[in-house]
Amino acid sequence: MATRLPFTGVFEVITVYLQKGTLWKSGIHQGIDLRSTNKKVYSICNGIVERAGYDNGGFGNYVRIKEDGTENRIYLAHLDKIYVKVGERVTYTTVVGLMGNTGNSTTPHTHVEIREFKNGVAVKKLNPANYMGIPNKKGTYNSKDYQIPNTNANYAANKAYSGVSIVEALQEINIDSSYENRKRIAILNGINNYTGTASQNTLLLNLVKNGKLKV
Ligand SMILES: [Zn+2]
């Protein structure tokens, strides 16, 4: 089990997503701020580190991670220390750094921000509270209440595929499409009685077309 949260144990939401205020250039808080007495900051997704360093724009020490199977970029900012390097693969259980007070920050915390990219460019901000599964509300929470299965699952995506065959869709992205492997993948995605029926295959196909197929 794992979580999509940057902290384990008890943590606080101290500034919500879309809070208004003069601290931010845009007048609106574009992420969510969390703090915990456990200073280890975990990756909140499976993915690849794209940036790891100091940002003058306000993030201070931060990491940017590209999430597997989507175009989402996850930002974890104001870190004290960074423990990962660009190009490194991370999972929900990877400690990427320590909570800190660098950049545009007045108290130690971790700013979590999610941007959806298209063709290498950020097109919109996503609600990080929704992503993490917590309320977008100030308060004290415990990570044990927000567990998710499949800690190390990777997600496969074939968004360009327009056909109707799961076998073909998997082959196009170099994933073993044999019955045995499809059965294994089906179980990972919650289909425990996979026999290769049309409706089961359509379900898997829709997941891979949306970049949500656990493999
Ligand atoms: Zn913030």
C-alpha cells in the first residue's frame, strides 16, 4: 500500500488550492501547502524526475516529476534538501527530499502543484487535493486514511490508438499482448475473472487509451 501524499503519518493542510492572497504574483495560490513533523517528502506519483534544483521564480529547491502514463507534471517545492536527480525513476515510496522553507515561503512546508502539459507546454493547473484524494480544506489529516493499492504500478498509454483491439493497442506500445499477460494485467486493473470477453477487452482498451492501464 502507498499514498499519493508527500508525507507519511499526520500532516496538515495549511493553505488550500485557489486560496486568494497577495503572497502570490497571480493573486491565487496555484497549489496546496502541506506540512508535517516527518520532514521526508515522498514522490506523489510514479514517474521520472525532469527537474531537480533551485528555482528563482518562487519554488526554491524543487523537483518536477513527469507522471507515468499522463502528461501531468508534479511539482514539490520549497524543499530544504533534494535527494533525487534528473532522469531518475521514482515511485510513491521514493523520498525526493526534505521539507523546507526555500523560495517564496514564510514557514517550512511543501507546496504541491500539478500542471497538465500538452506537447511540452503547460495547459492547465489541476486540483492537487483531488489528485491526492484529500479535501481541499485546512486541517489535520493522517496518511493512513488515504491509502492506495499497487505501490509500484506503472501505467501504459496508447492515446493515439483509434482501433478496437486491445492486442493491437498493446503491441503498438511494445507490451506483451499474450493471453497470459493480458490476464495478469486484467487482475492489476481490478478484473479478477478475465477470460478475454469483448466487454473485458473494451475495458482494458479504454484504460490504455486514457493512459490509465496498470501494467
Ligand atoms: Zn504553496
